[in-house]
Amino acid sequence: MKVYTNIEDFKDVKNPIVTTGTFDGVHLGHQKIISRLKDVAQKHQGETVLLTFYPHPRMVLFPEDNDLKLLNSQEEKIKLLEKYGVDHLIIYPFTKEFSRLSSVEFVRNIIVNTIHTKKLIIGYNHHFGRNREGSFEHLKEFGPIYGFEVEEIPAKDIDTIEVSSTKIRNSLSSGDVEVANSYLGHIYSITGKVIKGDQRGRSIGYPTANISIEDKYKLIPADGVYAVNVSLNGKLYGGMLNIGNNPTIEGKGRSIEVNIFDFDETIYGEDATIFFIKRLRDEVKFAGIDELKNALAIDKQNALKILTS
């Protein structure tokens, strides 16, 4: 996959079959659009093009919205789009000036004159242009004028529930990672650096790697204990992870700590990717260390059953 951070570098692509959107999460609905994109590109002997935006439009239009959390970092989204077979990814800088483009200016200047779109495929209820004025109906009017075809993908349902990035965010925020994973079509993950903690876990027989997430917009699932897989230096391990304030040992604020099974190496400064498989329980303040250790032993047993089933 070729990645363009300057749209002017996008040249000489034969029969571009294009879609556009934020694609946060690259969930099942997004994957359906990409699959259709690939089918059409093959039919027209063309190449697939995905036009996305950075920063996320809400960061620019509503900077006071401190609650915004995203399913993907920029790097994660690039990796997922490559995994699902996009040929060309254009990351267009989203600015207030850009947001003022009318729908017809967006179509004429970018979709037609710059990308030279042969066919535009969009998701259900997609809007674009100043104040989200543009719609599928507008595109059907613009297509014959500017010489491109347009197709809308209908809403993607799972068990009669429409898939959306918002619903996935809500599931993760409540700790329901299994539902989130079913909507995503892949396992939700976070990536961060292993930093030095106060080694409380080691003192009770459950050493943990403390994970620092640099992207402040990355959504961290709800507090609690999770069965997880951990990717570290190209290898995959099982583990159990706690998100929260460690109330039994009086922690120093919210932390993300993972106990990696059958692992005993110093990994400070390394990148670790955590894959959330299932939430085991809420974070609990136990009566003392012995009660905590008993709970951790049960957590490990449960995590191992889940990870090996």
C-alpha cells in the first residue's frame, strides 16, 4: 500500500476506485466498503484509493471536546487498511479552512481534478463538505456532470444492530471487549511503551509490565481485569491485564499493568501491543494482600482457560 501525506504526490493511478471517510476502527462496516472497492477495481482493472483525514475532524471543529477518544492511532489505522488490501491511502490534512469547502468544491477540486476518480463508493448515510451538506443524493447529481460513477453501501448489520465506531467506543468504555471485537472483525488493541513502575506486582508474585500510551486520544477500555494477548518483540504471549487505580495497594493514579505468562525478562523501553480478549471482572478493593493474591490466582486460571480454548 502506498501512503500519501501530500495529495499532490498522488499521480498516474489507472482507474481510481475511491472511498472517503475517517475509517476509525476499520470495523466490519468499513471492511464491507473496502471489499466492494476491491471488487469494482478488479472489474475496471483499476486500483483502490482511500481518502481519509488527519487530525480527526472533531479535533479541529470542536477542540474543546476533551472527551474525544479514537479506536485507532494513525499508525494502527494504516496497518489495518494495508491488511484489508487498500492500494493507495491518502491522508489529507483536516483544517478549519478545508472544512469550509462546499460539497461541490470538495468533489470538483479533490475527488475529480486531483484524484481523477472513476467510481466513488461511500458508506451508508455519508456526508461531506461544509456543515456536512453533501450527501449521496448530491453525489448522484455530481457524477454525470463530472464524469464519475457513485455507489452507496447500505448499513451493515450484525444481529440487527448497525455497526458504527460510536457503538464500538461505547462497548469498550463499558468493558465489553467481546462485543467490540465482534463489531470490529478483529481484536481491539493498544500499543505503548513499557515503563518502570513501583514493582508492587513482583512483590506479591505477579510481576507486571506497566504500559504507557502516548496517544492521548486512544480509547482505553473500562477499568477492570482482562484476559489478553501481548505482542512483544515479534512474539505473542498470553497474559492478564489490570486497568485502574490498584485500590488494594493504594496506587498512584490510573495505570495499565500486564502480567505476561511464562515470561521473565527486562523489557523497559520496549513497545508492547495488548490484544483484549475478554473482561474477567471489575477492579476490586480487597481486604488485604492475601485476598488480592487469591483473586489473582483465580484470574490467571480463568485467563488461561479463555486464551487456550
